[in-house]
Amino acid sequence: MRELRYLFALLVGSKRKYVDPSRAVEILKDAFKSNDSQQQDVSEFTHKLLDWLEDAFQIKAEEERDGEKPKNPMVELFYGRFLAVGVLEGKKFENTEMFGQYPLQVNGFKDLHECLEAAMIEGEIESLHSENSAKSGQEHWFTELPPVLTFELSRFEFNQALGRPEKIHNKLEFPPILYLDRYMHKNREITRIKRDEIKRLKEYLTVLQQRLERYLSYGSGPKRFPLVDVLQYALEFASSKPVCTSPVDDLGASAPSSGTLPAQTSPSTIDQQGPSSSDVPSTSPVQRSVIHKPFTQSRIPPDLPMHPAPRHITEEELSVLEGCLHRWRTEVENDTRDLQESISRIHRTIELMYSDKTMVQVPYRLHAVLVHEGQANAGHYWAYIYDHHQNRWMKYNDISVTKSTWEELERDSFGGYRNASAYCLMYINDKEQYLIQEEFNKETGQILLGMDTLPSDLRDYVKEDNKRFEKELEEWDAELAQKAQQEKLLSQIPRAPAPSPAPVQAGEPEYLEQPSRTDLSKHLKEDSVQAINKALAEQEDRGPEAIMDTSSGNAPAPPAPNQRVVEVAIPDVGTFVIESEEGGYDDEVMLTPNMQGIIMAIGKARNVYDRCGPEAGFFKAIKLEYARLLKLAQEDPPPECDYRLRHAIVYFIQNQAPKKIIERTLLEQFGDHNLSFDERCRNIMKVAQAKLEMIKPDEVNMEEYERWHQDYRNFRETTMFLMVGLEFFQKKSYMEALLYLIYAYQNNKELLSKGPYRGHDEELISHYRRECLLKLNEHAAALFESGDDQEVNNGLIIMNELIVPCLPLLLVDEMEEKDIVAVEDMRNRWCSYLGQEMEPNLQEKLTDFLPKLLDCSTEIKGFNDPPKLPSYSTHELCERYARIMMSLSRTPADGR
């Protein structure tokens, strides 16, 4: 009892995200352990828990009573009384009994009132109120209802053939407000009258429904049709244009007189009838063979009626027949409509039978619904509880407590939709406001909230636990701060300055083609961005012709003695003679799309460079490159040609990055030391590097700059996860593909949360992630069905380590209907084994495994570390991504 008090006190006032109930649960497990050490059914556990609490309160009440009869709060809250009135072997009896959880049968009923009606009347009681009581039966009438009324829904039945229990998944509706007046002993006379009236109405309703069925299913053969349609068809036949010949003669007359026999005529018929002058003309010496012409010979003659029609009918006969058919059809329509309206009125009368004022005086409001998903011997439990102060439903699912709606409760609790349904309903007396109203301080009159509602001993206990929690947080924060400080100190260790720019390191982002210059310790004099804009404006004002006409005093210089001269073929650009110092040129970087674009831009700006010098050439080249990238960003290419993978700036433009971030990135690319392969590129590179050095520390937010580039690195990483996952999927290596696709989806979802162009097509990744799980589930099920111990274990390893941890990822977004259906398919596949004969060891393994599979918690479990990605150059990444996307476009998407 003490541990339960502590547990509920922590639920009221703890600052933790969730409360660990282990200590209380262990005590309960020891107290409720059964002789056979099997798992307790939830209803059995609830019964035992209430009995245990009742005994504990009774002992406490006995100790503290002062001459008065002790009051037990469990009895006062949860227990009521009913009067059993009946006849047994011709003798009347009356018994008063106490009840806690009231059991109700579900099978065969559509709503809670039907369940209650069946539970309150047992056996045949027609002669119960007469003097001669010969039949046995009884009625139950509530004499005293508890403030908290609990209904136990029996959703399990024992299958005699299989020798085990099975769950009933039928739909059972229950209302938010339940009026119990009709079941009260004080209203028994009124209720009996109304029950008799309802019985009479239902009998009459059955007769009307049978009559209506005769109109809607008319005929004596195996096929039945609505009578009004039969009369309409007869009227249409009678009203058709009469014909004078039979349909066979009509076809024979329209056939060509070529001596051929009708295709439908059998040889035996010809032999019996003999040749006829009308069938075989004497002028034809040779009988032609039948030639089948499906598109000409069987064509319907234009004068043949579209539907069968009467051949012999007079105008008078037709007039009488049409009049009769019209009249009969009208009579049938009226009769059908009258029957339907009468049935609707009776249904409405039955529904409103208990709606008068005298029968809505005992309202009970739905307070909690306990839900089970799974089968009879395995499943997962959660609860919906109504928050009366905030007027909304809350869902309590393990450590997850989330806002919910009545619609979600209906879907999960009524049954009939999935394997989930309510097994326990808790209603509270809507007139007993003390059950839900706030507590007030007797001295100040203020509302008591949270820990203020607790007794002093529990309040002190919760405060101590919150102090321990705060200390744990402080220790955690101190540990994180220490790690961050160590990382910061490592990053601030000074490095020796290099005499010349070093090649790009292997781990650096390839889309920049060189490391970012983040050392902003100098205070610079001029605004770089303003300088670029100003220079661009000047060049635009002068126009390209003016720039090209300007003479240039710069002549190409001969290569230095310590430089090497090589030829490099760059795709989409051409072959270049490159002069570079030893170690100062990176072949791989020169092949990237960024470098190709920059070299082309510099080549197009050659005339401006030659006439106006490096500064003008730089501005011309950077303007041309930005215009090209802007055009690419505005295009809508197919998935296999994603320009974002080729150019970081395209990614930035599409996602509306700040202008200064884009400008600095472009400057970084033009300042790449790999451009030093000839004098023109080298001079433009030096201009770009000078512009970079002119940027003041407060002009570009370097933290924002790094965030944008980190997002782009995440985008490339997500692309790699997706690409490798799809490659494994196409090779049918589903175990290897799954983890890549899981991380691709999760990373992509995080990217898309920042903008629609931050990631890839979410539906595509979701489809292949879902298909991968379904394929693995089928494979694991096949291994389990084999019966071999090793293969069974391998199948369960696949389920426990790969599939079960992934299910919350599919269930967390309830808008993804395809994912929810896939999860249900996987669960149903394994639940189907419950009805099959199998070895005891397989049954034991299945029983241990199913609760994990049927756990409906959407809490994301821990995964393995992300799979290690290989190193790809930009060129290789784009090629492989294009190849896999092209293969997808040629493959059916299986419903994607």
C-alpha cells in the first residue's frame, strides 16, 4: 500500500518525464503470483488488485475507527448492489448482491445497451409476474450504483474444437453519456412496460422487413430482382417497336446468298431436313466452305432492334398492357416506400423509448477506456482517460502520454477495425461533482493543484525525489559542459601556418572544393558584399562591349621553373593545359561539377579579363556562374538529375538561404587553390581570396554559415543512405537495405521539417522502407514455419532485431494509412499461427514473441549506429544516384 501511495504521488507531482513503477509492480507480482506461474489475465489482475486494496483499507479503517462502523473508500467508490428477482422451479425468489466490475457479454450485440439488456434478464420470465409461475428465469435491477461504475467486456471465448481461448473482435459501440434509469429497481414497472412495447414493435418490425424483402427480392428462381425493376423491364419490352419476323429469320434474310450454311446449324439437322431450294441455290455448282469473319460477318444489321421486342401485338393490347404495368409499378413503388417509412419510424420509436424525462435522471459519464490489442494469449494494453479540467481525452501508452480525440478512441476501442478493442469501461456518476472538481484550501479558499493536493508525508517524498532528479540533471549538464569544453580546447590548438595552400583533405566537404576560411581574427577595412555588389553594378553600367574594348596591360607570364605542366580532360568543359606546383593540384577536385562550372565561367569571361584585367574578369565570371546556378535552381529536372547534389548553391537558392551565405560560398569556390593551373585562373583566384579576406567578422554569421553547410552535408548523407539502401533492395538484400532506408527516412524527415526542398521524396522512401519490412516479415515467417530450430531462431532474430524496433516508426504518423495497414498485415501473419497446431517449443517461442510484436507504443526504441557510408566523390555520387533512380523509373512501383 505504501509503494502504491508513493507511485500515485509521483504521478501527481514528479518533474520526471515518466515514473518508474518497478518497486510497486514487483510487490504486486509477488502478492498475485498464481500456483502455475502463468501470466494473469488483466480482468483477474484487476479483481485481485481491488480485493487487495479493499482488505488493506479495511485493516486501516479497523485500526482507526472510534466506536463507529468503519468506512472503506474502495467499497464506497467501486461497489454497488443489485436485486435478483426470479423464478426457480416454479418458486419466486429475491436476492440482493454486491458487485464491483459488472461483466457483460459482447458476442451477438451491437451496443452497450443491448449488452446490458441481455445481462439484466436471464432465462424465460414471461410468467414471472403472474400467479402461476412455471418457467425459470430472473431479472437484475440495480438498487445502488457506485460513483465509479466499471463494466468488464468479455471479449474472449473458449474454442472447444481447438481447445484454447479466442478473442472476439466484433464491433461494440458505447456512448459518452450512459443513462441507467431503465435498469434501476425503482423504475422496474415503467421499464417492464417499455420492454413489452419494444418487444411488440420488434415483432412487428420483423414482419414489415419480411414483406419489404419480398418486394426487393422478387422471383421464384435462384436469382431475385426488385419487383419495381421487373415491372419496368416488362414495360420497356412491351413498349419496344414490334417486329414481324423472328430473330433467326432476320439474320438468315440479311446473310449473303453464297450457298453457305448458317454457322449455328448442325450437320445432323441438315441431314434430317434435306436440301432446300431456299437454303442452297441450284445455280451454285460447288458448295463453298464456311469462312469465319469475326469483324464483318457477325455485325448486327442496321435495321435489327437493339433489344428484344414483341412480334404480334395490337394497339389496343399494348395500351391495356402499358396501363396495367404503369399502375402496378406505381402501386409497388408506393408499397415499398410505405414499408421503408414504417420501418424507419419503428426504429426511431425504439431509439427514443427511454428518452423521456423520467428515464434520463441517472447519467453516467465515460471516464476511462482500457484497450487491448492482440489475441487471447498475447497483446498490448493502453488506456484513454478523460481530462475533465481541459475537456479532452488523453492516451496513456506506457511512458507516452499524448492528447487524443473521441474519433481516435472510437477507432481503437469499438473493435471491428483492427485487433484492438476495449475490454473495460469506467463510467462515473455525472451528478457527483466531488469526483472531478478541484480541491480548495480551507483557510484561503484557493484552488489546490499538483503537489498541494497531497498529504504532507507524500508531498515531502515527492519533493525529495524531485531534488534527486535536479541533482541528476546538474551532473548530466556538468558532464556535457566538460565534454564541450574539451572539444573547444582541442579546436583552439594553434596550427603552424603552411607556406602554400594545402590540398583538400579527404574528410572535407567536396561541394566547397576547399576548406572554409573560418579564421576571422583580423579586423578588415571594407565590406566584401558591398564591394562585390558595387563592382557588379559598375560593370553592368559600362556594358560588356565597353569592358571588351578596354585594353589590358597584362600579358601571360611563362611558367615558373618549379611548376609542372600536365593536360587534364574535364567533362563538359574540354582539355586544359595545367601548370601547377608539385602537390598543389588535386585531380579529383578538378572533375567536380562546381569546378567545371567555374572554369567555364572564367573561360567565358576571357575577353573581359584580357581587356580589363583580373578584377573585371572575376566579376564577369562570378556573375555568369551565379546566373547559371540560378537557372538550374529554377528548373524542374527528373529525379535522376538532381542539381542539388552537384551544386551546394543550387540547394541554398532553392531553400532561400540568406544572400550573404550564398555569396560567401561562391567566393570560397572561386578562391579554390586548385584554380592555379594557368595565369588567368590563378589571378581570378587571388581576387576571390582577397575578397574573402575583406569580409568583417560581423558581416557574415559564421554559425549560420556552418549550419547551412551542415544541412547540405546532411542532405548528401541522406542521399547516400537512400542510394545504398535502394541498391541493396534491388539486389534483394533486404536485411542490409533496411537500416539504410530507415536512416534515409528519418534524416529526410528532419530535413523536410525545415522546408519542402531540403530533402527527397518522402513517399518514395516510405514505400521502399515499408516494402523492405514486408519482405523481411515474409522471410522470417517462412523460417518460423520450417520448424527447424536454427531457422526458427533466425526468423525470430530478424523479427526482434530488425522488424519490431521499426514498427513504432511506421505507427508514429497515423496519417500514413499504408504504413498502418502494413503493420496490421505483419501482425496478422503471426497472429494467424495461434490457431494452428505446432510443437510445444514453437508455441512457447511464439507466446514470448507476440507481445513484443503487438506492442502499440509509438516510442522510438534504440537503433544500431548508422551504417558506415563509403566515401564518394561528387561525380561518382551523382552517377550512382542517377543510375538507381533511372532503374526505379523502369520498375513498377507496386502501388507507390
